[in-house]
Amino acid sequence: MDMKIKEKFIRYWEKYFDGAELPVTFYYTNEARGAEAVKPSSGHRCIFADLCKVRTGKSLYFDAESIGCFGGKKYLGFTTEVMENFEYFLSCGIPGSSGSKPSWCFG
């Protein structure tokens, strides 16, 4: 990431969107380019947990092995597979499960 571009963007953002959080942005690359590489999870870990760090200004680099949830792999383009009943998992839960309602950083 070009730090001069980042710094210029932040200056404009603060000028025109005073007090608003910076947007979360994504781009595809084969190099970390100064971002922290996310280590693979030993179990399930929703990508939203990692995005909390991004919301505080940290740059993160993901690859197919570092994403520990089905939705993250699918919607970031690392797989074309979708787990069975995924739409119900997100919207209303799977019977016997409370569903996925991330609240770790969305107050």
C-alpha cells in the first residue's frame, strides 16, 4: 500500500466526513505489502472478528488458509462452495443453533 495515498485519503476523509469511521476496503494481491498476515485459525473463526482490527486502522492480509469460516472463504473469492443451508445460518439460525449474529465489534 502506498502510504502517501493512504495519508492523503485520511486527510480528505477527516475533512469531509468529520467523526465518521474510515471505510473498510479490500483489494486482491499475492503480496502482503506491509499488511499483517492473518495466521490460520485452529478452529472456526468468523472473518468479522478479524475485521474489528481493520475498523481500528490495522491493515490485514488474508489468504485461503487464514480464513476460518465458510462465508468468508466464499464471499472473498477463495472458494465457490457454499455450506448447506447457509442462508438460514445467517438469517435465522440452524435448528438447535442460535444463528450467526456477530456482535464483537458492532455495539
